[in-house]
Amino acid sequence: MTTELGRLIAHRIALTGPISIADFMAEALGHPRLGYYRRALPLGAPGDFTTAPEISQMFGELLGAWLADRWLAMASPAPVRLVELGPGRGTLMADALRATRGVPGFHAALDLHLVETNAPLREAQRAALNGFAPTWHERLDDVPAGPLLLIANEFFDALPVRQFHRTAEGWRERMVGLAADGTLRLALAPGPTPFAAALPEAAPGAETELSEAGRALAAALGMRLGRDGGWALIVDYGYDQSGLGSSLQAVRGHRGADILDRPGETDLSTHVDFAALAAASGVRSFGPVGQGDFLCRLGIAERAGTLKRHASPEQVRAIDAALARLIAPDQMGTLFRVLALGDDRSAQPAGFSDTPSDTT
């Protein structure tokens, strides 16, 4: 089955030739009218996936405390641009702001900016953050200059990637073309890729991915942090080190789907290459560490205990279940990683080891 967007993509390929998977993802997710993240309400039971802020208030509360601590470490600049990339329904930010009401001067210093392309989600964010007067943007580049506190939870995984397959003759890029019946199909480009120098050594049959968009965003973020000061926290599922393998997946209605099926109605994501992001940023980096370890170091077990003191037995069970989902190694605790990027003007952040990661 196809969609209006699928037919538009097929028409483009018929006119101009096969496109990269990165171009396909950009269209499928970000087409101005028909892209998945432009029109869908993807979160929660009626959507296609559930994120950590929707599982428990503890997640946003602890990340809010982390951001407030970073603000204090920066010598409490005012104003400070508080930015979230892909804020969902505004749940994380609402929890973060509620948890930091008692930090003297913090809320008065905040200038809230949300990078969001989805109009229905913007309305949900407006309702969740009533009273904080957020400003919305299509891109990080549109956020005004100034000291920065940024959070990106499950944002980088949705940025386009290129895919490559190692043949006996060298690396070839995987493309999206047309089958004889006019439907979308995957195939390898016939000639060598100009990206070969950036790809690892590997035996024939190996696969790898490269996110130009992710690296470009990390570089832009690092430039801002180096220039204006500040910190960024990136939480996502992915790899600590760059390597081999393909991770592109499609989800629709909480179930796996074919990546070419129903463009614009299907979520596409990949595992994030955290080493590439840290290197591209060019600033100090901490982590990545597992989400479970990070949240435990920030005190999530203690926060759960506080919530349970005045909870009903049913609520206690729900809190315990949410805690396990966020930190257990066989749930989100290990697969999800946390990376901090920061300037060189403030002390190291909570939640990480004592040694900063290497940067370039």
C-alpha cells in the first residue's frame, strides 16, 4: 500500500533517478505538508511510540534538576536560552519546570524556546507550558544567540542517515528506486560512493550508516556552546562508538513495518552514533552513559521513594513499574544513552564519571 506522499516520491524518482535513504527519510518525515512529523500525533497509545517523559514524571523532574545545576555552574546567566529539540507534548519540559520552581532566580532567567515542526504538537505544548511563554522555531539556527541550556530526548534518532553496503569492489550506497511495477524498492548504487573515505574498513557484506544531518546539528550546537556558553543533554538509543551495522527501522501503530511502506504515516528512526556527535561538536563531552546509570546517579530511586510515601498501593505499583522501565538493563536503562556537551567555563556535570570524553 502507498500514500499520497509515496506517490510523490515515486514521481520524483521517475523524473530524476534513485534517491538516497537520507533523502527518502527527509521526505517521509519532514515533507512540509505530508511528512510524518508534520502531521501525525505519534506519541502514546494511539500513536506509534512512547517516550520516557510519558512513562513517568521522574524523568523530566531529574533532567530539570540537571539543567538547573548547569545554570548555577554557569554563574546563573540571565537571560539563558532554555531549548528543547522535539518537545513532544511538552511533558518533559513541564515536569522539568515544575521541579525547579524552588531554584532561586532560575525561572526568572529562562527564555524558553521549542524547536518543533508539528502543528498539533505545538498546540499540546502550548497547553502544557501555559505561563512560560515559549517561542517556537523550525530549526535550532533560529534560536537567538546567548547562553544555552538544551535538551534533546529522542530527537537525533529521527534525523536522516545514509546507508552503505560493502561489496567486493568497495562501499556502495543503498538507494531508493523504482521496481518494474512503479513501487519503491531498495538497491545499491552501481558505482563507488564519494563517502568511502569517511567509512570504516570492513569485509564484503558489511553495512554501515552515516548521519550528515546529525553531525551538522552537533557541530552547530558545539559552535554555539563554545561561543555563548552553556550545556546540552542528548538522550537517545544508540551506540557509544562508531562502527558497522544498519539500524534503520520503521514503526507504525507500535509495530514494526517496512521502511518503504506508507511514507508519511510510518515512523522512521535509527540508532544514534554518539561518538560521531561528540566529535562533530568540537566541545567538551561527557558520556555517553546508560540512561539507567545516569538517572540513578541523579537520585531517581530516592525520588521514587518520595512519591510512594503518599501513594495508594496501585500507584506504588505504577511507580515501581515506571522506575524499572526507565532504568532496568533489559528495558530502557542500557540501550538508551546520555551524552552531555558543554563549554569549558563550568565544572563537570552530575550523572557522569569523573573524566570527560575525548573531543576533537
